[in-house]
Amino acid sequence: MARFEVMHWNDVESRYDALARLSAYARRLRSEAAHPVLLLDAGNVEDSEVRLSGLTYGVSGWRALGASGVDAAVAADGGLLRYGPGRLPAYAEALGSPVLLANVTQPDGAFPPGAVPSPTVRAGDIAIGIIGVASWVPAYADFGLAGHDVVETVREEARQLRLNGAHVVILLSHAGLADDRRVAAELGDLVDLVVGGRDEVTLPEGDRAHGVPIVQAGAFAEQLGRVVVDVEDGQVTVGPISVETPPPDIAPDPAVLASVRESEHELRAWLADPVATLPHAFGHSATGSSEVAGLVADALLAYVPADLAMVLGARCTAGLPAGEVTAATSAPANATTATLTGAELREVIVRGRSADYVSAPSTVFRGRPFGWLHLSNAAVVGEDDLVVAGERVDDARRYRVVATDVELGPLGRLVDREPPDRQLHTPTIVPEFLEAYLAATFP
């Protein structure tokens, strides 16, 4: 009988300190194991709201995964949606191997550069095929990508892996539990284990109710999943499944910390470049009027044509001094557009300037208050009279609004429902168009 173990995590979302501890724990366990061990990441190591991650387009997280010794990782919306498929080769270089992505392809069926669908790795004498899939996001079509059914994709890849001699087939999935369970129910003859992410749930003993065992280990690098697999005479047995928290005596993995320092060093060099010279300071208030947030709103409107722009104060954390400004003053985010009626627009702005909302702590901004909603090409006159482009708002008219990626979505808590035409403008991020605006306005 041959035995190997799968260790896994998912949805790290740029918790680098936690990842360093989890990596150290996995490294200790791997060194103590009497059998081969694979370490897998089930997607979304990135978080655009974390400065280092956002300003490196997610590369810092993939570099940390490579330093932790991850054997395979699946690409998902944390990076792909924000920065596009053009970043996948950089992710692969940072990881030290191609990223996995089988069900999102170019229109002709070719896989995006930097990605492969299903490599085969070895754990001792055991050949293990690993298939990577992720949830399909309609915005991927804007990048010229095509999505394919998860079950059919896995069926095709698993069959080919078996024909090529794989003893074990693992699905590394960021598609979510619904699709994972479809695979488990329909492909028990081809797939032996599903290692999942996206739902950010902990399955302490796995989910065996649908056929193929499914495992998932919470989120934020807080837990390490472990699965023991035995192979004997062609029969694969998934044994004990557990999820563990690193003990308090675990020191951070020096290799992961070094990779983060390397990313920070490279970022500092880029951010040191001057982009403009400001004639005066732009102040900032966490819960009041922020001149720098207003500047971001002006830059948004210059970058994306719209009737008006809106930006929450929490998008900024500090003001800008007079004089030379570097790229370091920018914040990572994507532009977003949607259409609102005048009545809806009025409700959003009243809510975004109410005392309760302005001071409310936000999840998306890591507990900081949402802050004041700042406008460009629009203003509130008197107590509640709203004007756009100098004209009083018509409640029945539809207005095109540009914002960052929070204000017009559910996390911003400004709209009662997400506008059906809401569009995320990727892969450009705020620093890029803000720098262009500052350079053009304040040369």
C-alpha cells in the first residue's frame, strides 16, 4: 500500500502574517511525515483592498505561495477579475509553476498564457492528476475569455489524466460548494477528492454525503486542512480528514516573510517615482469632507465618461501634501459604472451623507468607517436639492454613475439592490488613472 497526504488552504486574501505561520506549521508537519505530502491552495490568495496586494496586482500573494512550498494553486476571481488574464504569467513566475485553470479559456479553447488545466505531479510512486477550476464571472467575457461547465470540464480532464496514467485525480476548486457537490455526485468514477474554496467554510471532517469527499479549510490562512489518501491495487481510499489551527508556539515561516519584504521593496521603488506637483495640500477626514477623496472622484470622471462620480471617504486613508506627489499616495481599486434613476441617485446620496452611515464600520474597508460620500460634477444644494452638471436632478431620468468598486455594489450598503448594468472596469486600477489625472492637472 502507498500513502500520501494532502494539506490545503484557501481564500488567504492577503493575510500574509497568518500565511507565514500556517506555512511554518505545514512545513513542520511535512518534515515529520513518514509519507509524501502535497500542499495545495484553492484560490484567492489576493485581496485588492490590501495595499501590497492591490498595488502589485496580486503578485505578492503568489510569491508568498511559492515561498511556502505550494505544489499547485488555482487562479480565481481575486486576481483574474481585478487584473485580467494578462497577469497570469506573472502569477506563474511568482509561484514557480503554472497556475491551474481548466474551465476558463480563450474563445478558441486555448488556455490563457501562464495557466494549465491539469498537471500530473508525483508523491513517491503515486501519479496524481490535479484539475483546477474556478467560478465563472460574466465580466471575464470582457477579457475575451469563455467559460465552460465545471462538471463537463472535470469529466474531460479526469478521463485524459486516467488515460495518461494518473493513479489519483484531485479537483482543486474555487467554483464553490454547489459545483463541487455536482462533481462529487456525478464523477465518482473519475475523481477521488475535491479540495475546495470560495465559500470560506470549515468542513472539519469533510463532506462525504455526495459521493467524492469534499474538503475546505475556512479562510484567511487561519486553518490547515489535512487529508490522508491510500492507494492499493488501483483502489483509492480517502482516509482521515481534519482541519487544524497552528499551535501558538509556531513562529512565522522566514521564507514567506522574506517574499513579502521582497514585494514591498519592489513596490517602494515604483512608488517613489514623482507623478505631479500639487499647488496646495488636499486634506482628508475619515468621517467628514475629504479633499483627496474628491480628487479621486474627479479622476474617476476624467477616466470613465459618466454624468457624475462618487467616492466614499474610506477609499482614502490620508491627505496629500503640497508639492511633489509620488505614486505612493494612490489607493488600489477598480472603476465601476452603473445607471441609476434620479430618484435612486437622490436616495444613495442622502444615505451616503447621513451621520449613521458615515460613521458605520465597514467590512470591506477592514473596520474603518465608510466616511462621507464625495461627488464630482454633482452637488447637494440646500438641504436635499441635488444638481448634476448644474441642472436639478430629474427623478425619472437615468444617470450614468462612475465610482470605485464598492459604492455601487452590496458591500457599500448604499444601493438597495445591485444595478443590473453594473460593470467593473478592469484591469486598470485607481493608481494608474489617478496618476494620469494628477500629471495632466498638476504638471
